[in-house]
Amino acid sequence: MEPDGKHPISDANRRSVIRQVTKLVSGEGIYYDGTFGWPEGKVFREDEPVTMQSDIGQIIVDAQDWENKYGRDHGNGWLMNHPLRKLLFFQHYLDTVTQTREEPAAEEAAPAPATVADATVAVPAFAVGTRIAAKWIEAWFCAVIVEVHTNGSYEVEWVDEPNVFNTIAAADVRAAAAGDCA
């Protein structure tokens, strides 16, 4: 299952992602041999282990540049894109867990408004079905809003990762500019 518990992922896909993630975090790097492979001796991130402190958003950009230079992944993203995105999702999850632990307990939170007149109602900036750009760690990715949460955050589905959903704070959502979504 995906992290949202709703969308199944095959065992073969899970093994493929874990195999590539292991190569990235160990510093072995990713090589692509075969008919459509990269030139001999070309290994992406060899001796450069990816950690949870790495700028994985930038590493994704570097991977795209690498493929533009040495040849694309004919496996539709299972070589680098999907494993790097899963690492980015996990990094974001760890950041979210850390932030949640650091938030004050409910009894320490500010009291609710005394009357309805004191309360403000936030109107969501984007409706369900809107194609937007969402910030994930330090990079912006194209997504579609699938749900608006009562706290103002959005549940999004990533355009280049169909059936992968994440909750994004309103501050990390913007209207998709012409160059954001291909």
C-alpha cells in the first residue's frame, strides 16, 4: 500500500524501488547498462550517498539533468525518478513527524474564539480538481487537488506520480505557472 493506505503497490515495484534506494544510500550509485544504457563507466551519484539530510529535491533535478545528458530511463522512471521521489516522500514524512512532536500540547494552545463573530473563516484558495504547483521539501511539483482539509491544507495527487497522495500546507501551494506543469 501507499502511505495513505488506499493505493496498492505491487511487490515487484516495491522491490525495484528498494533495490535502487539501497544503491543511492550506500553510495554505490545507479548505473544503467544494456541496449539503452548509459556510456560505460557512467554511474549516477557514485560515492555520494543520499541521506535524509541531503537536498533530495535538488538530487531529483540532478537526475533529470543526468538523463538529459546520458540518456533517459526506458523503464518509465523506475531507475531513478520513482526511488528518489519515495526518498523525498520519506524525508518529508520524517520532517512532519518531527514538527508534530515539537508542537505544543492541546492544553497549551491558544483558546478558541469566544464568539462566532470573533472567528474567521478561511476560504480555500483552490478547489478540488485544480491543477497546482505544490512545494515538496525544496522543490515545486505539478499536482491536482483532490481534497481541501478543514485546517486549510490540501490533499494532492502528484501528476508525475499517479495514485500517490500527500497532504500539503496551504503555504506550499501556488497556482501552476506555464512552466510548472508540462
